[in-house]
Amino acid sequence: MTVKDYIQQKFQTFGIQLSEADLLEMCLAANVSGEDEIDQDTISRVLYSIAKFIPSLLLRATSISESGFSMSWNIQGIKDYYSFLCKKFGLKDELSNKPKCTFL
């Protein structure tokens, strides 16, 4: 399976169709070609780039319904997946609404 196919399939489970520009952005961030085969060496970099990409993706998440066209994303699902990836890679979860405690 190519990197491009892997990324597309990961997002399709949330009802999200990615543009070629989206795929290119994630591939460049992962320092891989979309035509490379996904393997143990590239999967972590690809998942990391997906985690970094999701916040910008969610900025355009809306429900559109006009002239028979509709777009419906599983927004909570993609947020949960993003949170999972943030924990996996030690990233700050920029989308979390969870209260934060700071101990002085």
C-alpha cells in the first residue's frame, strides 16, 4: 500500500476526502513520497504528520447541504483520533477542552 493510499484510507473512516494538496502537505511533513510503500520505517512519520495536520483540517469542518451536495464528517471521531495520536507522540493536544491544572 502506498503512503498516499494509507493516508486516504485513514481519513475515509471519518468520512473525510482529502485533496491532493492535503496529501502532499502530509507527505512533505513526513519526508516521504506519496508513492512510497508504507512500512515500519515510514508509518510513525506519517502518523506524526497526520497528527500535525488534523487541527488545520478541522478549521474547515462544517456541515454543508445545498443542491444535493452534503459533507458530513465524524468530527468527534477525528478529535478523539487526534488526541490518541498526540498522546502517542507526546504532542500538546491543541483541540482539548479538558480543564488543566497547574501546580505551583
